Amino acid sequence: MPRVLAPLVLLLVWLMKISASPHSLRIAAILDDPMECSRGERLSITLAKNRINRAPERAGKAKVEVDIFELLRDSEYETAETMCQILPKGVVAVLGPSSSPASSSIISNICGEKEVPHFKVAPEEFLKFQFQRFTTLNLHPSNTDISVAVAGILNFFNCTTACLICAKAECLLNLEKLLRQFLISKDTLSVRMLDDSRDPTPLLKEIRDDKTATIIVHANASMSHIILQKAAELGMASAYYTYIFTNLEFSLQHLDSFLNDRVNILGFSTFNQSHAFFQEFVQSLNQSWQENCDHAPFTGPALSSALLFDAVYAVVTAVQELNRSQEIGVKPLSCGSAQIWQHGTSLMNYLRMVRSD
């Protein structure tokens, strides 16, 4: 009898090991992207997931799965409920959202408690940045990065006098590093704040009367467009003026309708257009836009969609690298339990070092 049972016991143990091995690498994404005229965030995540799973080097490895959850409103309570649905699934990371700060904050808090990485793709909030959890990683360039970039442009052009137009009061906190540079130098920076009317005309007239040639605009893409349009109406779209826009999506705006070739406009782009997948990425987003938003032209990929694409790759690459030294096991968690994911800290360390091609 022992001779018969022994092979069966070994077979049972082998089957248990096979069934326990991970068949999928699960990521959760919480998105606030509207269905109509969307930013393409769902599609960009799907493109990244499919491209990873089709790669020859992924043969025999765990399949990447991304569960997408929709946010109907920016609510901490509703988002907390969503997170409590996500944790039992056993995920290696949570992505998003891109424009819901209250929801993003509660996600970071819960992920921090459970030691599950949280990828943010939204501009940082100054007041909350100093309390950011270790498990939170923001792929969006920081306010400090933008300040340093603007300062670099001013230094390159030997600009000693400039004006900063702020759409919101937190502009002064966001660009604190830039303001400090002017405080410790002999250069001059005047600051003008948009009032509640949101009409930039009075500010632009003051700047024109002061004969300030370099104008820094810290506003969202739509307000930046309005400011430049009003400037053109006031005759401030000539070679005499240089505009520096801090919004990272301003390059997507179409300005040909009211600007001539002489005006100097400087902005920033974070897209790597030489990437082998970039053109296919843009074409896929463009096709999706045409199908769901035919009444408005496609201006280009939203930054959040590109960052979510990168986030999927970063997570998978980090898990792959960490698996070389230890086996990453996914663990179902619960909001009502004190349990944490034991590999979360190790994965975060890898995520902060990982580089995606």
C-alpha cells in the first residue's frame, strides 16, 4: 500500500504547487475619465497591457490583468468603498485617478496602510505633497521640476525681468522654487493674479504698459489659450514678447488661427516621440477620439493617458526585476483587517529605481 500512496501524495503536492503559482499579475486602475471625448486613459491602459502580454519574452509568465473602476464623482467615501472592493482581489498596484484630488488622497492613505503601491498621474498638490506616503509614486513632473525648467529658460535667454500670471492662488506655492531664485538675485519678477471674473485683459494691459517682454503663464490649458488669445487682441503677439507656459499640455493647443510667425511661445512636452510605440499609441487614441467625439478635433494624447501607459509598464518591469531575487506572491487584503502586503515595500524600492525603455 505505501508504494501505491507515495506517488499519489507527490502528485497531489505537485498539483497544489501548480495551482498556487500566479496565473495573472493583477493591477487596479481607478479612473475619472468621461466616456465621451475621453482623455483616452482606458485605451492607453489596454494598449500597454496587450503589448506586454504579446511580447515574446513574456511567454510562460503571468498574464497582466488590469481591473478598471470608474469614479462618478470626487468622493472620499465612495472611493474608499471602491478600494475595499479592490483589496480582496490581490493587486500589486493601484493607478489613478488623474483629476480627483480627494479620491486620490484616500487611495494613497489606504494603499499606505496596506503597503500597496499607488501610482498618481496628476499634478501634485503642494499642501499634501509633504505628507505623501512612501507607497505613493507620482509620475507627473513635480512643481519643483517645472520651476527649475522655467528658471533654466530664463537663464538661457539672460532674462532679468519677467511677469508671472497666476490663474489660482496656489500658483505661488507651486512655483515657490522659481520665486525664491528671484528673491536671492537682482532680477525682477512681478506677479499678477487673475480675479474672479477670469478675464485676463486688465492684467495684460498692465503688463503692456509696463513694457515687460517676458510673460510666464501658470494656468490650465484652456485658460492659457484664453490668455494668449486676449494678448493677440491687444497687439501683444509680436516678436517683442516671449510667453512661457508651465502647463504640460499646452503644446496640444491649436494657435494658428490668431497668431503670426513672429511671436515667441515656449512650453514643455514630456512625450518621447522617438519611442518605437509612440506613433501607434497616438494613432489608436486618435481613432478612438474620432469614434466618440466627432464634433471636436483630436489635438493629441493627454498627458494622463501617456503616464498611465508608463505606469503599467513600470509595475510589470519592477515585479519582473524583483522576482529575480524573491518570489512575489499576491495577497488578498481587507479593509477590516490589519494585514499588509509583505512585498509592498520591496516593490516600491524597485519602482523608484525602474527605468522603462
